[in-house]
Amino acid sequence: MAGSPAAVPHPLHNQAVRALRARALLHPGQSVLVAVSGGPDSVALLSVLHQLAPSWNLSLKVVHCNYGLRGAEADEDASFVAALCRRLTLPCLIRSLTIPSPQAGLSSSLQARARELRYRLFQDLSAELGVDRVALGHTADDQAETVLLRMLRGAGLRGLSGMPHRRGRLFVRPLLTVTRREILAYLQAMGLSYRTDSSNATSIYLRNRVRHELVPLLESLSPAAVRLLARQADLLREDDRLLDRLAARRLERAILNRESGMIALHRATLLEQPAALQRRMLRLAMEVLSPSFAGPRGDLVRSITASLASGRSGGSWQRGSLVVTSEQALVRITTDVTAPGPRPSARTPLQAATQVVIGSTLPCTVSWPPTHASIRLLAVTRARGLALLKKPASTMAIFDAERLSWPLTIRSWRPGDYFFPAGMAGRRKKLQDYFTDAKLSRSMREHVPLLLCQQHIAWIVGQRIDARFAATASTARFIVARVTHPVRRKGVV
């Protein structure tokens, strides 16, 4: 069959495997959902993982998204992917998606809205199917284009760090060090066909102009431009993560008060920090207060810090539902319930209440003010982790460290919250139903802390861990969380 592995692996295959190992993107025995559009990048990704599956004991499934924007051409893409999966004897999920019209809180461009929709689908499918990773076919060329686009928009360090090799615990990009030329050479050598998206040739999209005009110009000046831009993104990402960790720690020192929908920062403590950390501390505080809200624009944060540095007070800034005000000794960040966007429910007074940020420095201990519970997280050896798995306790959660992304957040429950309880075969459960089954009164459930990872519930503290983040016998790195004085449930689910 065309595309079957040769006696000697192709150099691209070896390059991808090195990236998988060096960056711990995949581990033997994992289940992987592969996103395949039918284009050259995703076909090459599927081929590499299919060759690797027997030796790594990988379980592969394929998902293809059809937005219906290109009529018969889009349907032919879906048919191509389905036929490819039949040849490889792999399960294939074809999903038809409708891109929503621009709304408040959503990106305005068609491509961005399609991307948001696609990622939500992948997250839902991963939970439904119980997969460990979602593999995406982004390449070094995609990375270079992303960096250039963000540079043209005046992005800061975070934007110029491009796409991470791993996004959260779920999404991985095994081909991010591979160029498009190498992809095409690989497909030709392996005898693999692919689809060409006609929309990639149109000049109405800025990315296409960057791809077809700017990148070739840069390569004429420096043949290694794509690789250099991708390497620059990796270097900047490391710096960005370091600054984020510093900002999370110093933010804790600057917080004077947390209440429902409000964080008050000590102005002098904030202004003692270097400007780069001031901006990050403000951004982090705003994101903590409204986790579902995208990070504030850099120009907004710069405006706030410039005003604070001038010594003036009484300034006010608003973006969406968030309002920042400067007072003589405080910087107050609040949620404006009269602004457009999600509003707190009148019957859940602790919704969006005290929120605690946990940085990546372990061990650490944090307090949950509503009940004075103490929550401690620490890394343990694999031997210790495996031993603890044999002695489960409701006051302890044992996490797979590779499934956690920092910083973590602790907050109280909100209507609509759900999780995937360990031991329920990947089935989703609404938190409201869980609390009802556990016979927790409304007043009690509002005091139960929830440990969140990227807005997903990882642990109903003191009660139940989410299967997506739980350690197993195959886990390599363990993190253990323990709580004292948990809210006790009266029933058993």
C-alpha cells in the first residue's frame, strides 16, 4: 500500500520521533485523536503516527471537520480523508460544523471563528472518546507565518512566541520543527496523495499574503528564514513562561483582598515591580477574575500601567465585563454585571467568588478562605505515586503532571459546570447533578472549592477527581494534592 513504512525510516519520520521524545508530546500506550484536513501537513502527520503506532502501542482515531464553505470541494476533502482511513483501518469521525456569525466575545474573522469552533469540538471529542492527546499538523512554516502576522500587529513577547509544541495537556504539534518543503518531499517519497485547499491561494486572507509574498521574500534574503523564525518562537516562549511564573508569585504578594467579583491590588507593591511584570500581573489578575475571558489587549494594559506610574488616581478602564479602577492606594479589578457578557446568577452568591491562583512552583500550600481549608500540592516520585494509587482517599487527588497546565485556579462552582468523574467510562456529569446525588445543600455546595486547569475542573476538592487529569499506572510524573477540612458530602454518587 502506498504510504507503508519503508525498511529504513524516512528522515522526516525520525525528526518527528525525536520531537515527540524530546518534548514528551506522546508516550507509548496513549490514545491519540489525529486532526486530518486532507492537506499535505495533516496527511504526513497521520502517516508518521500510523508508522509509529505498532512500536509505541498507540491507539489512533481520526477527526475531519467540514465547514461546508467550499461546497463540493469540501465534501471531496471529507471523502478523501474517509477513504484514507479505510486504507489504514483507522476509525474516522467526519463532523459538519457551522461557523457562527460574529458576536461579542468571539473573534471577528472567519478563520478565527472556525478555529475556535474546531478546538471546542476536539476538546469535546477527547472527553467523549477518552483520548490522551489531540495531534495537530502545524509545521515550521505555520509557525513562521504566525510569528510574522503577530509581529505586524505589534504583539509582545507572548504573541511572538507563536504556537507551543504542546497546548495544555491535550493538544500536541509533532511537526512544528518540520518545514513544508520537507513535508512535500516526504509525501512524494512515500507515494501519498493529498488535497489542496483552493482558499489557500486567495489573497483576501492576510495569512495567504504572508505565505505567498512575505515568506518567499525573507527566504530570498535568508534561505533558513522559516527555521530561524520557528527557533525564535521557541526561545521567546521559554522567556514568556519564566515571566509568567514570576508574575504569578508576585501577584499573590500584591493582592490585598478578594471578594465576589473583585480583586484589590496594593498599588505600591504593583509599582515596585519592573514594567514587564506589572503588565503580566494585571493581565493575570484580570484573567483570574474572568477565566473565560480572553487576555486583555496589550494597549489596554499599557495604558493602565502608564497611568499608575504617573501617580494619578481615579482612572477607570473597561473591557467587556471587566472594570479596572485606580485609587490612591489600590488598583481594583471588578466584574461589571451591567456590561455585556456572562452574568453571575442571583441565586449563587459565591459564584465568581474568591479565586486562588496556584503557580508552578512546588511544593505549595494555599488557603480556601470560605472554609479555611488548606490545599497542598507537591510532586512525588513515580514509586510513591504508584503506591498512593493503591490507597485512594477523598481528601487526596493524584494527578498526571503531564496533563496539568500552569497556573491552576481554585474557585467555587457555577451553573453549567461539568466534569468527567473518574470511573465513569468517560461520561460527563453536571456538577449540579453531582451535588444533588451527594446530598449537598445549596449553601454547602457553594463553599466546595474546585481546582481548575485551563478552565476545566480537575478536582472537586475533597471529593472527586476528573478522569482527564487523573494519574494512572502508566503515569510517568505524579503530582499529589491534599486538602484539610473539606466540605463533607452526605451521600455517595
